[in-house]
Amino acid sequence: MSSTSIPSKFDVAVVGAGPAGSATAYLLAKKGFKVLLVERGRGLGDKQLFGGRVYAQPLREVWPELDKEAPIQRWVTRERVSLVSGDKALTLEFKGGERKSFTALLPQLVAWMQRKAEQAGAIFATEATVDEIMFKDGKAVGIRSGNDVVYADVTVDAEGVNRLLLERAGIVPRLSPDHIALGVKEVLRTGSSQLEAAFGIGSDEGVAWVVVGDVTRGVPGGGFIYTNKDTVSIGVVIHLKHAINAIESGQLNNHVYELVEGFRLHPYFRNLWHGATISEYGGHLTIEGGLSFAPKRLVYPGLLVVGDAAGLLLSTGINYRGVDYAVYSGKLAAEAIEYAASHGGLTYDNLLEYERKVKDSFMYRDLVRHRAVEMLMNDPTMFSKLAEVFIGLFSQMFEQDYSVPTPYEAFTGALTEHNMSLNKLMSYMITAVRGL
Amino acid sequence: MSATVQATNKQSPEPKPMKLEDILQSDVWNVDEEPHIVVDYSKCEKCPTKPCIYLCPAGCYTLAGNRVVFSYEGCVECGTCRVICPMDAITWNYPKSGHGIMYRFT
Ligand SMILES: Cc1cc2nc3c(=O)[nH]c(=O)nc-3n(C[C@H](O)[C@H](O)[C@H](O)COP(=O)(O)OP(=O)(O)OC[C@H]3O[C@@H](n4cnc5c(N)ncnc54)[C@H](O)[C@@H]3O)c2cc1C
Ligand code: SF4
Ligand code: SF4
């Protein structure tokens, strides 16, 4: 942050120009607030990594021009879910058609959001790592990066999952592996015609594909595949608590990159991107169990917390909603600041409007409803066990030499083969169905 | 006429995983002169499982014999090592303003 070009007093300082911070800054600047948006990265969007699919409707509330203008890779028209066990796989496909979600490359999408914020009048400072949120008498009064200090009536923390600033301020405890997963991703360049032929889709179609089972060598987690225009995003996500346990027990003695490579080369999937080159590789943390990750409050005197930093991310094992939640929480924060300004000032009491808005929102309701997922995540073997039993069932039904089993025989055969009682299976199913 | 065996007659070999260092060639960094992460190796000596060796996606932690060696240059700033280190051996920060990994497609 060069101190010469940037005034040192703002209405609002937003730390972190991801989806959450960019949306907050955009909406506030549009309403005439004096906004500073600060990002540690150099190029637009260059610290951004996610899986690959964004739900559109919450974003349209901020940018109605989204469908026309945003760097959308493909609209998702097909949802696939695969259970994998060894080389065997069971896949379910749903063909939709509505423009509900799209695939994207996050650096491009976020760069678009950042430019929107800048065009609306926000001052956008890149290459500026904020070192601390400054407090005076228990109230946040601004931010410091190196020797540069900027004061603001309200600071919005949009720093993402790795909350160094909130930790330094003593607001959240040190990040613990209990609520965190690591995602490792490869982008594979295939070319659009090969991609469309391999996935069996048209040029105006896209696939979002979730893989559960033993892509992660028995460590609970899963894999994802998203089709972009001419590349495919693939990756694995592993829960760090379970990964540590698996290393301790000797079950995991591979490097985590080998899990992605194993997935890329898995016999069931590898022909989808045959001959592709890897055009990028990376890793990023993400949240498991949003509400237990959330800070105690989302509003502190002079400070609002939005996006991942606020624990606002829903991950059910099948559905993943982080970008749209981040944008939507940014929208609610901007509205609350506007509300406060028009109700006598940016006081703590007025800013509490943000917390009320979050609690009234679809995000909070869903995070509460999906709490059972946390239970599910606590039983590390459940997903792979379910995958084994279902694949066992189909393998009994389809892999035959002479005798054809009745469905009942196939079912009980699969249960005994995998050492599973009907009771246990039912309780797994109930937890899974409740959770998902 | 020479009796060369045609390559196409052979069964195509199982595809092999790439090496991590080759995969990382596809990434771009603006490398800082100073490390943003500092490891207290004396704690690593007593660390029983050394999870950083397996879980750092960029392979920044390697073993030389029994000794852990850390190099910051290829770090993708995910924060995993900070979270999983059981010995509190890591002083973790982001790279200085504007430095580090520069994603384009992910
Ligand atoms: C592997 C993986 C797969 C995912 N898949 C999906 C998916 O398919 N769909 C989906 O919707 N969501 C997905 N997510 C989640 C989604 O990426 C996040 O929820 C979303 O990016 C959160 O936005 P944010 O703005 O809160 O934080 P971030 O996107 O993390 O942005 C934070 C920004 O703040 C900057 N910053 C941090 N600290 C500082 C500082 N001290 N000073 C200056 N700048 C700072 C960072 O550089 C960054 O640009 C995935 C995440 C991962 C890791
Ligand atoms: S986990 Fe921590 S203490 Fe253990 S080897 Fe790695 S850096 Fe050292
Ligand atoms: S932050 Fe991530 S990439 Fe960097 S050294 Fe730690 S684990 Fe490796």
C-alpha cells in the first residue's frame, strides 16, 4: 500500500478481495461510501483457488448483469455422483437444464468482481498484506500493513479461511484441524471438442461431478470434477483431522499430491481427459462444519466478519456452497452498514443489524439444518463403507458367470461380503440422508 | 527386411503419476528473497509422525535421512502446515505484499 496515493481515512476498509470482500466493497461504493478494498495478491484474483461450481442466484442479487457479463465457463446441466471402491464405480446422473449454477475459474471470476468494485468507486489496493486490525478502546479503528496505516469507521474482515488477523486480534482461536479440510486441485487442458465428446455433452452444457469412496485412500473426503470451456478441474478434498489420524496409524503413507494423481489416473475416470496436460496445480484450505468454525460473533465494535472467515460455507459432501455464501454475506454486511449509517451512525448497536440479517438468511437456516453432516463427518468410514456396499450390490447383480442372483440374494450377499449388518446399514443411511 | 517389433502391438503401459516437481512447473510464483515461513528444526527432531511431509501439497517439507528440510519457494500459501504441526514448530505468515503464488486458472 503506497501511502502517498491513498488517503488515510475511509468510511469502510475491507480486508481481502475474494468474493466476500469484493461484493461488500462493490455494494458500498455504489451507495456512495468511501471504501478501501485491500488485497495481498499482486495480479487480480491470483490468490484464489476453489473447486469449480458457483450457484448463480445469490450473485445475481448483487450483479443482475451476471449471466451476460461474468466469466462463466459452462452452465451446469448435468450433475453426476459416483461411488468408487477400488476400480469399480457406480454413477448416478441427473440432467437438469435451468441456469442454476455455472463452472468458473476463480481467479477470473474474482477479477471480474474486483473490477466491478473498482468501477463503482472503491479504492482497490493490491500487493498489500494487512498485518493487523488496529483496535482502540476495544473498537476496531482501521488496518495496518507494514508502516502504512489506514483508519476507517468500519473494518470488514473478508480474509478467508486462514484467519490470521482474527487470530491476532484474539477473536478466534488458532485454526484447528478439526474443522478444516485441504483441497488439492489440478486443471487439465483437454480442448473443448475432446471434452464434450468424452463427457457426452453439448457445447452449451457442463458437468458437476462429485466422487465419494476410496479416491482418498480411505481418508474421509472426496473428489470433484468440473468441466470448464476447454479444461477440466479435478481435485480431492481431505479432512485434516482424519488425515492426521491416518498418518499416525500408518494407513496414509502417500504424499497428498499422489491422491490427486491417483484420481487423475483412476481407470474409471482417466479416459475423460486422456492425453491432457496439467495447466495448473494448487492447494487451499476449506471449512468443514461451518457453524462450529464461525467466530462467536459476526459483529464486534467497528468490525464485521464476512465470507469464509465467518464460517459461512455449506459443505454436505454432495453440495458445496462457498462463493455464493461469501458474496451473499458481503451483500448483507453492505446493507447493514447502510442501515446503520441511516439510523444515526455506524455504532455497534446499529451494526448488529448484520448479525440479524445473517440469522434470517437462507444461509444460516441451511447451516443449522445441515448440522447432521458434522456427525457424519465424525464417522470417518461411513462414506467408503456405503460405497463398498452399494458397489458390492451392483457387482453381485451384474458381474455373473452362470447363475443370476435374485435382488434379495445380491443385497444380502453384498452385506455379508462387506461385513455390514442391515441395522448398521440402515443407521448409516439414515444419518447420510439426514445429513445430505 | 528388419524384424522390428511394432510399438502398437505392445499393451499400452499403465499411466504413471507425474513427479510433483514436474507438476509444479505449471505454476507461477513471484518469489520473495526472504522466507515467510520459519521452521524450528529442533522441534522436528522430536516430532513422531511428521505430517507436514505428507500433507504439504507443494512438497515444501522433505526428509534428508531423518532430518526435515523446509524450502519456502514453492509454497502455495494454503496454511496446512500451520494447522497440522503437532509441535508448534512453525512460524507462519503470508509472503510479503505481492509475493508468492500467482494462480491463473484455479
Ligand atoms: C478445494 C476447494 C474447493 C471449493 N469448491 C467450491 C465450489 O465448487 N463452489 C463454491 O461455491 N465454493 C467452493 N469452495 C469455497 C470457496 O472457495 C470459498 O468459500 C470462497 O472463496 C470464500 O470467499 P471469501 O471471499 O470469504 O474468502 P477467499 O476467497 O479466501 O478470499 C480472501 C482474500 O483475502 C486475501 N487476504 C487474506 N488475508 C489477507 C491479509 N492479511 N491482507 C490482505 N489480503 C488478505 C486473500 O489473498 C484472498 O484473496 C472451495 C474451496 C476449496 C478450498
Ligand atoms: S509437523 Fe511440525 S514439528 Fe513435525 S516435522 Fe513437520 S514442521 Fe517439524
Ligand atoms: S502453507 Fe501450504 S504450501 Fe506452504 S509450506 Fe505450508 S503446507 Fe506447504
